[in-house]
Amino acid sequence: MQTLFVTGGAGFIGANFVLQAIAQGHTVINLDKLTYAGNLQTLASLDGHPGHVFVKGDIGDRRLVSELLATHRPHAIVNFAAESHVDRSIDGPAAFVETNVVGTLGLLETARDYWRNLEGDARTAFRFLHVSTDEVYGSLGAEGLFTESTPYAPNSPYSASKAASDHLVRAFHHTYGLPTLTTNCSNNYGPFQFPEKLIPLVIQKALSGEPLPIYGDGLNVRDWLFVEDHCNAIARVLAAGLVGETYNVGGNSERTNLEVVKTICAILDEIRPLDNGEPHESLITYVRDRPGHDRRYAIDAGKLRTELGWVPAQTFETGIRATVEWYLQNRPWVEGILDGSYRLERLGA
């Protein structure tokens, strides 16, 4: 069992990872700034748990991070902390540069100094794992897959900031020897996702009988990855990944946005039909496309599969049904978010 220093551990993917790690017996030091997408209610089941230490703070706060590392002596750092929504990056790119670039730099410098002072097996075993996105690769045509050697070509302020952070991680390995690992994942979905993202947004609007917005023609393609599968992949890379390497994580589940929405509608027709008897698909509304909307992403996770033995446990059909059912069963969690400043409005238009 290890002590893990997790940043962004109150966000969607980070919190799911923390819950898994604690269930597996690890100790987690969880640093999160608690911006709009950070939610301690996601971690409510860990209240009072001796293996979970939550600290509110910024990854760029070198003094705080240094103190936490010195006190808790983690075996690894797993960096989820990031501004992550493309639409928000269109409205306000500066926040993305501040967190994803400047913040990651501060974390890397502090991690490097901590690692340099470790000795023996602790120094040899230490890892810095950086969680990133397939969006750094840009947009695919109708065919082909992103691999770990695909050139970076980010097209949004969000993906540009994540690309910069990836390059910093690579540089700290090659320049200073910091034992880094990087994962680039496809679109995540599942429990505890902030409802500005496509799948939870559509679920909430459908339950309220509101129009379901589809950007452009709805034919933009993403590879969908169930969040628990992603967390298992991260754990596998942390345990057995080769230092300095990058691993792409995908769900092998390419779907157009329109297909995703229609699948959600069909599930809701079955388990929560509209009062008027109409199919949920009748709520679909086409709206003006997102600026610079990448046409297609698709991940080749062959390296992760062949070298580390990871494959996703969920298909899109099983994962999306589990996700819809989770949101239906956890209305207080959703309503707690919607009581705040976010009202399911469109951003980044």
C-alpha cells in the first residue's frame, strides 16, 4: 500500500481515482483548489477516513506543496488538477494558462526538489504521473487513430494549455531526470461529472423536459471512456509504466455526439418516460457550433494493452446505462451543484 499525493482530487476524474485508491487500501493526500468543478460532496463517503487527508490549496503554491510532501512523504504524485472545459477556455483562456501551465510548472519544480532529497528505494520508486487529454493531438479525419507518436496540434485554448503542460512534464524528465509518466485519455463519462459536459448536461435537461442542444450537425466524433476504466488505467501505469513514457487511454467507443444523445434518450424512454408520452428524441435541438470544434478524436490504446495488459471493462452501452442510472439515483448530488452559479447555460458560444 502506498501514500499518494493527488492533485485535483475533488474533481470528476480525480475524485473517482481517490475513491478507488482508498478502497484499495492506499493513503491519499488530496490537494484541490475547489474551483467551480471541485465538489467535496463527491468525497462525502470518506469523511473521517484515516486514509484520506484533504487540503484546500493550489498546485502552484510551492510552499504549501513542499510542506505537504515533506510531512506525508508520498510514494507518487498523480496530477489531475486542471481547468478542463473547452467552452470555458473560449470565454476565459487566461485561467487555463494559469492553472494548466503555470500551476503545473510550480508542481513540477516542487516535485523535482522533493525527489532529489529522497534516498535509496524511495528515490528509485518515486513517480510523477501527469493526467492529460487526447485533445492535444488536434482533429482527425474520417480515418486513423491518435497514437503516442502523433504530433501535437491543439486547436482550443484548453488543449493548448494541456499541450504546454505535457511538454513541461517531458522536459522535466529529460532535463532533470524526474521519473515522470503521462497519460492522454479520450472523453470521460460516468458518476460525479460536472453537468456542463455533454452526457450529464443532456441527462439533466432531458429529465426536465428541456431542449437538448446539439452543436452544429451533431456528427463530431469522440471516443468515450468510462471514468472507472480510466482510473484503473492510471493505477496500472503508475504501477508498471516505464519512466518517461506516455500512454494513451481510450474506450474503443467512437460515437458521434448525436449518437450519444440518442442513446441517452432511448434509455430514459425506457426507465423515465416523459409525462406527455413523447420520446426524448423530440427534445433534440440543433444550435450554433462551438468555435473551432474539432471534428473527430479516436485513441489507439494498443500500447497500454500490449505492454501493461489494460483493457476497458465497460462497453459504451453498459457504461452509459450505468451513468444514466447513477444520475437518476443521485439527484441530491446534482441539485447541490445546480443550487450554485451554474444553471446549465451554454458557455463558449
